Amino acid sequence: MPKTVVYKGAGPSRYDERNEPIGEWEDDEEITDVTIADGVTEIKLASFWACTSLDNLGFLKGSAITTIESCAFEKSGIASLKGMEAVSKLGDWAFAHCKDLRTIEGLGCDEMGSCCFIDCTLLPSIKGWPASLTEIPVCCFEGCTGLTSVACDISHVTSIGGDAFAGCTSLLPPSLSAPGSDPAAVLAFLKEMASNEREAAREAARAAQEAAQNAVRAAQDAVRAAQAAEDSLLAELDAEDAAKKGGKKKKKKKKKASGKKGKGEEQAEPDDWRTDFQRYVQSDTMRAVDERKRQRNLEEAARIMAAYEQKIAALRPPPSLDPPAPAPPAPPDALAETMEDIEAQIAALGLPPGFDPAPPPAAPQPAAPDAFMETLLATAAPPAPAQQSLMERVRSLHLEVCGADMPSGIGLAAGVALVEEGVLGGVREGGFRERVGALEELMSG
């Protein structure tokens, strides 16, 4: 279960059987985040030792922490050291045995203890080393078997401690990765590797830049080729247009010489070649846009027709079951005005002449009176009278038994009791409905 704790800077207050200090939150596998209390500047000895669920140091950003003491995060789940720019001091074994540590960059410390990153087996590369730190401490990266490169500038480093890279078999040749190897030789090898990697990175950047420039030039060449093709097409159209004009002039001269006009002659092509060119380059997208506009105009015309059909229907007399008296027709001027309004709105849409959208479905008209149904309804039995309420039945019984209306203000219980006193000489028990039913049966018998 995720757990967040508030670190107030307390040091170890307990000791194990070997008299070694036990950190405040040592070996707590549920801690996932930490809040640093105001004014705290140090993370004390072994505070988060073996906190395997704590995987990042984001909580250090914005805090006043400048010192991380020995074993503070040893064997924890820390995967990245991002966020430690303000930390100036790292104690011995601060991040030792962090099996999930994969990134070291952004370090700003100027003091580092020994064995800080020993046995961090998943660390692939050192991407950042503090510019103010000129020494790589003793056993700093010992046992980092996954380390393959030093991808940062270490030209300012002047010395390394003994066995700083011992066991780094993926980074160094066997002669330099063995324990006790000459530190100076290891440093020289690492500096050459870092220099080669930086040069390779610069070469890769130059290659990428050149590829980008080549892509830009290729695009420019393609644009120029397209422009040339368009110019060529325009020239061909100009030549074709000039040939058509020359042919027309010859035909006109021939007609003028003969003085006759031939029937069924072909119509002349348009003089402006741009019309043909625009038709030639029109894309499917443009045609689709035109089709959508046309469809919207058709729908709007149908809507206008439906609205005015309703207006015209409102001018007609309403249908009736009885044969209606002949009604005078709608005033001609109202109908004419309505039709003129329809034609004006449809013309504003720019639809082709003779447009006739499908009319809306007509409202269903009531059927004409049926003589058989009228006879059937006339001879049908009258509806059954409404059923009396329980109180009305009690009033009827009281009138029949006592010969007078029941006094006003008497409720159902008192009325039933009065009737039972008059008929039975006493009051029964039970529900009012059953008692009233019994009284009615007794009176009817």
C-alpha cells in the first residue's frame, strides 16, 4: 500500500545486535514518497536504508537538503538521481547496492565519499559528473557490471581511487577491470573512451544535420520541378489556344468568301485557355466540397417547402366529422404571397431552375363518418355507474336503518358503529369493508 512519510531530520535512535545504528525509516518497504519538513538540510545516516518501494528523489526538489549522509539510500529502490542539483555532499555508501539505479546525471556535489555507487548492476552509463569534482573516489563504481560507457566530460578529473571501477567488465578490458589495477591507467583509458564517445556524438550530430540539409535541398528541387512542369503545361495550353484562334480566323475567311453559313457547325471553343486549365487541375476534394454545398442547398430548399406547406395548410378549413358547409376559398392574395415567398427563398439558394424537392409527407386526414359505426355506437349499452365509496355505502345504510341522513362531521368508524347499533344492537370487530359488506347482506336479506 503506498505510504508517504514526513522526514524531520532525526538521526538513528536504535542500534542492532552488532551495535550498528538503525535509520529512522530503515527497512520500511511500504514507503513510496517522502515530504521534507521545513528547515531540514541533511538526510541522516541510514535514514531510508532498504526502502525498496522508494524509487525516485523528486521530493528533494524545492527542499533545503544539501547533504546526504552515509548509507542514507543504500539498498533502496532508487532508479534515477535526477533532482540532486542542490546536494553538495554525498556520504560513503550513499547509494550502494541500489539494484534498480539506471541514471546518474545532474549531480552538483563537490564532495563524495567512497563506495557511493558500488554494486549498482543495472547502471548502463555515467551521463553526468560534477564539474567541481576532480576525483573519482575509492570503489565508487565497483561491481557495476552493466556499465558500458562514460558519456560525459571527465577531462577535468585528475585522479581516481583504488578499485573505483573494479569488476566493471562491460566497460574495461580484463587487465583494467581486475581488482588492484593501476588507477592512472584506468583513468587514461576512461578519458580516451569519453573523448571518443563525445567525438562520435558530435559526428552523429553532424551527420543528422547534413541529412536534414539534404532533405531540405531535395524538397526545394521537387518544388522547382513542379514549377517547371506547370510552366511547361501552361506553354502547351498557350500554343493550343493560339492554334485554335488561327483555325477560327481561317474558317471566318472561308465563310465570308462563300457567303454561306453552314448548318450544324460546331460551336467555337472558349477563347480563354484558363477555363480549360482550371477544369484540368480541379481536384476531387474541390468537387466533394461543391457536392456538399449542393446537398446543403437541397436540404434547405426542402425545409423551406415543408414550412410553407404548413402555412398553406393552415389557410385551409380544418376537417370535421360532420359534413362541413362549403367554406369560401382562401384569399387569393394570401396564397399568392406565400408562393412568391417560397420562390424568393429558393432562388436565394442558387439552385438550378426547375428544382422540385420531394414534398413532405401529408398529415393523415380523419376518415369520413361511417353510418354503420354511428348506428353501433347509438345502440351500445350505457356505461356502468361509478362504484360507491365505502363512506357513501355507510350513509345509505344509515338512511335505510335510521330513516334519516347521517349527521355531518361523523367519520367512517362512528358511522359504521351507529348502523351496527341500530341493526345488531352492538358493535362488531374487524375491518370496515367486511363489516359494511355484512350489514348490506343482512339488510338485503
